[in-house]
Amino acid sequence: MIKFSGSSAFGGVAAGRLFIFQKNENQVERRHIEDVEQEMARFEQGRKLALQQLQELYEKALKDVGEANAMIFEVHQMMLEDLDYLESIHYMIKEQQINAEYAVAQTSDNFAEMFASMDDAYMQGRAADVRDISERLLGILGNTQSSTEVLKEPVVIAAEDLAPSETVQFEKDKLLAIVTRQGSANSHTAILARTMDIPAVIQADMVLDPEYDGKYVIVDGFTGEIYVDPDEETRKRMEEKMAECMAEKELLQEQKGKEDVTLDGKPLKLYANIGNPSDVANVLKNDARGIGLFRSEFLYLESSDFPTEEDQFKAYKAVAENMAGKKVIIRTLDIGADKTVDYFNLDKEENPAMGYRAIRICLKQPEIFKTQLRALYRASNYGQIAIMFPMITSVEEVRKIKEIVEEVKQELTELSVPFKEVELGVMIETPAAVMVSDELAEEVDFFSIGTNDLTQYTLAVDRQNAKLGDFYNPHHRAVLRMIEMVVKNAHAAGIWAGICGELGADLSLTETFLKMGVDELSVSPSMVLRVRKIVRETCIEQ
């Protein structure tokens, strides 16, 4: 047995024959050409074929991995139409009288180096895209394109690296797992592997020796380990792990695609909570109908300074696009209490849970708030975004928020920046908000009940204090009555009410919430299908 190790890009266990994917090397030589116009025509013919191939890849990806992930091939088509890229190639062919292959290779190197040297992570990622489209052009011009048609059976693919176009070209049912010596967990290929539910290991120390081609291999996507010709003990251990994964997958698969509706026809919006754009893969994998809580504070917690409007816009836009039209409810920053950030320079407080936090910071420091709102409204043009505000205690706070929102919308309109009107909601997580929820309901489009803080404030129990664990009871009748009161007041005003706190995933209360008339439950992605099962087995009338 030979064992290799790498980093996990996506979990799961797969076993089968190993296929060493070797790219055809495009050996490019500089050649002098006499007929410049003929060479330009040859390049243009190759470019048109590349565009056609990318369109076919887009259509295939659309079917296999969804619109959001297929977008990369639209981007590649746009790059093949980019004037700067094309002008560079045309100029070299005309002025230097060189062959199209050499002009493409030189332009690829120049542009990729330029993108890679930029500070912006998004632009750095474009370096790989430039190389990808250029390799495609070189393969067409030199008639050396790699073929994926050699796969006759499902295999584990091992490669130095895989471009998105190469990953998608493989038939989905022929891919057991992906192993690459390079790559990153945030690469397009890793994202595609997660979306296709294929175990993936990157940065593996595996030697791509042709001798391994066709050998039996086991890939543990959870640990990043690869076993070539595993011994009996390893094989048995991995087969047991694989069986456990398959049993869980089958359980999940039974619920996928089914409606979130009770036996007697009561519908429910079953959404997922996320704390980072990378969590969207799990949302899609577990078939949530949308995102009910996107904790935007991750942008602040992971930064050494206030995140810029552009940084925030890119994060919100990516999630909105990846959810492909499904609702994404983004909570404005909830900094303070147990989530401290040095550059906010917050004073030490005796009771931070009841101190300067969340919406209070936003209303006291409106420029921070406006930066986030501008990014949110700009991102609204790329999906179905809704915005909710945490730690609300009064109608006056909501009206002040709406004034600031209108100011931001006016600024964007004056700058001709496109945006959509979005639903505005508030989190109900204080007893004060519960008691005036009838008035709040007249001001907003929805309620989302944050049961963690609501329980803490209702029972006067610090949920961070381990000594008070026995007193922190989210099932307390007072908490449940407050939830019911909020739902009734929401419905009386014609708006919907959901739960995004941990209590939403408490399977012992799912039937209770349905009976109360709760319209939405937003839970961790791994709980979506479990909640769905109970919803579908419940009859409210009984």
C-alpha cells in the first residue's frame, strides 16, 4: 500500500480505478509568417471555435451544477471578446509577423502575470482564467486539445491541476473523486466538486506516475488521504466509512426535491443559516429553499480594518448569484457582546450583551452602516436579497433605519447605480420587540425571531455563563408564548414571521412551531432535510 496526503476540498469517501489525467503540452515555437491576413483569419477561426466550445460547456454546466457555477464559462466567453486581450494578440501577429500560437502564449503570460501581481484577490483569480482560455486557444490552433472521452467507467481523477473547463468536461457519473497536486479550496474546480458532491483533495503530495494509472485507490475527502493499492485492514476501514456516508446520503436523498409542506397542506419556508459565502455549497447540497440568516459580521471579524464597500459588495453579490434567485436574507452587522473587533475600539462594558452592539453601533456610527447598506443594495441587482436588522427594541429605531436606507437609495440613484427594492425585516430578540411587535409589523415586511438572545433576555440568563446552563431553558413557556405572540401580530398585519435561532432546528418543537403558524424556519444546512422530514410527516389538525 502507498499512502499520500493532501488537504480536503470536499468531504466524502470514494474508491475505484485511478485515472492519471495528463494535459497535452502545448509546445509553442515562434515562427515568422509571410501572410499576416491569413494568420489573422486562422486565429479568428480558432477563437470562434473556442467560443462555441465554451457555450457548449456553459450549457452542460447549467445542467450539471446550476446557473451560478456555470457562469464561469460565460466569463470565459467574455474574456475571449475582451478588446485589450484581442488587441495584444492582433498587434503581435501584425507588427512582429509571428504565428498566432506564439502571440496567444505571450499575451497569456503577460496578462496572467499582471493579474497575479494585483492586490485584489478577485483579480488574482483571473490569472487562472486567462491561462485557461489561452490553453484552449492553443489546443485548437495546434490541434492538441486534451480529450476526456477516454473515460469508459467511473474513476478517481488525479492531475497536476484542473481548470474549471476540464472539470466540467468529465461526465458527472464518471467522476468518483478528484485529486490534484495544486489548487485551493476556493478555486472554481473545488467549488464545482462541492456542487457536484464529489470528494476532492487538493495540494496532494501524490506522484503522478503512469505506473499508478488503473490501480485501485481509495480517497478520503474528509482527511485528505489517498491510498493506492490499500491493504485489507485499510480497505475494510474505508469501506465501513463509505457505507456510513452512503447511508446518510440515501437518507438525505429521500427528502431532496420534496416540498416543505405538512400532510394537511400547510407550507413552510425552510431556509438555511450561513456565516460565510463558502457555506453556500452546503446550502445547495442540502436543498434549502433559501438563506434565512447570512451573518454579515464575518466580514468584520476576519478583517484587520473596516471592510470596504467593494469587499462587502463582492461577498453579498457572490452569495446572491450562487443562490440563483432563491431568497438570501442578510443580517446587518451584529458586532458587540461576545463578538468583539479591535478596530471598532469598543469600550469594555460590565454587561456587553446589553451594551453598545448591533443596530446601536449602526445608528450611532451611520457611516459604517451606510457603507454596508450601499453594498447590500448594489448586490440586490444580482439576486433576491432581503435585509434584516438585529437587536431592535422600538418603532423609533426602525423609522430611523428606514430614513438612512432612503438616503442610501437616493445616493445610488444619483450615481446611476442599479439596485432593486428589497424586503426589510427586523429580528425579534428582545422582550421589548415582542411587546411592540404589533406596531413593528406595520413598519416592516417580515419578522425573524432570534431565539438565542430572546431566551437570554427573557430569562435574565447570560448564555455565555457556563454556570447558568441549567437555567438557560429555550423551552420555557414564556419564550414559546412570546414566539406565538410575534407570529399572531405579524399575521394580523399581513407579514410573515420566521425563526432563525437555534430553536428552529429543535426537532422536538417543529410540530409546535407549525401549530403556532410559523411561516419560516432557518436552520444550519445539515439540519434542513431532517426538519423537512418532520414537516412532511406532521398533520397540524391532529
